Amino acid sequence: MAEPQVSMSPQQIGYESPGATVRFGLIALATDMTTEPDFVRIFPPEAIVHTTRVQYANPTTPENLRKMAPLLTDAAALITPGVPLVGICYSCTSAAATIGVDTVERSIHAARPGIPVVLPTGAATLAFKALGVNRIAIVTPYLPEASEAVAGYFASQGFDVASHHCLGLADDRDMARLSKQTIVEAAIAADGPDNEAIFLSCTAMPAVGAIAELEERTGKPVVTSNQASAWEMLRRGGFRDWRPTEYGRLFTLQLDGVNAGFAA
């Protein structure tokens, strides 16, 4: 039998414009099982998220969270090299609060200079400002020592943290398995009559599915780590009219004025 012959196609090659697709980068923890499916649920089809992973080992302690800082540069370098990105999200709320915004941005920009960095902490801050709230209740799934950094971050941004409950979990893979009922009831327990909003912290916690029920039951806006990160990323990408109804009051806002507050 004769060997098959390969010939060059006569078809002239054409390429789409580099700006034809809005692309985002995502740095997820090696153990994260929640951020990617949450973004798939929230993002419109025209927005594409390219994910890389950063090495991480449980338990969720400040020491283990800080170990990721020097690894972020290599992780960022692996996100579609040479392809323009609207922004890069580092998807770990407790690590962002523990490591610090400047260190995270510096590490990512060492590989991808000039690309805006989105952090769940900063995104939630912008969300609360857009919602016009200052007094918040926080629920975290972490151990107390990791939870303290999150509350400290929001206090440093001028928010009144009226209550802060943690579930005491050490492994983010367990956080990803939390039931909706657990999340809802934990938020209700942390809420109080003077709170203006509820923050469900942790990108590993499957909290976006609890937003609608909690907002209906409490009458207050609910912000989660992944919801807020998606909101900020989409606004950076020009999707100001994308308003999914099941992911909270945050997506109903007119955001032109708020967008000016997004730091590059």
C-alpha cells in the first residue's frame, strides 16, 4: 500500500483580529474546584477565561497562603503567552488579604506587565461601594487565623465589620463541598438588623447559588468572592449591560460611574 501523500491546501489563510474576542486570565489554586464552574455560570459566551493553576497545599493557614506569593509569576506567565488579556484574576480571597495587594500585583506583573489584576478582596470593595453600603456581615469557611486577615482587610478599607463568622474548615476541597443550606443558614446566623450587606468570602465556597435566596430572605445585597470578581472582570471587558438575574443585586447596577474607580 502506498504511503499517503500530504499536500499543501490551496486555501489562503485568514485570521481573526486579536481584539475580536475578550479574553481574561484566571490563576486558580491547584485545589480549587469552584471558581471555574462559577465563572462559566456567570460569564456571557463572548467572554473567554483562560485558567492556569498555582501550587497550593492545605491546610488554609496564613503560612501556607503566603507560600503562593513567589509562585504567582510563573503561573501568570503560563496564561496564553503573547495573547492580549483584559485582566488577570487571582482567585483566592484569604491569600489576597494575607499576602497583600501590592505583593500579588507585583508578582503577576513580573510576568504580565500592564495587565490589570483583579482580586476578590478588591472586587468586593468596589461592589460594596457601588451598592452604597458600609456596615457588613462576613461569613468565611476558613480557620479563624485565616479569617482574621479577611476581616482586617475590609476594616482597613473603611468598612464597619459588624459581625464575622467562620466555619472552621482547614481544607478548601471541603469548602467546595459545602451545601447550599449550610451557606444560607450560616449567612442568616451572621446577619443582624443593622447590617447593610452580607459578604460570603472564599472562591472555593459554592456561594453564588445562595445569593438569590439570601437576598430574598434578608432584603439585603449579598456579595460573594466569585460573583464580585466576575462582575469586576466583565466591567473591565466592556460587558456593562450583562445582567444575569440570579446572581444578585450587584449585577443590576448602572456602573458607568463605578467603572472609573477600577484601578489598573
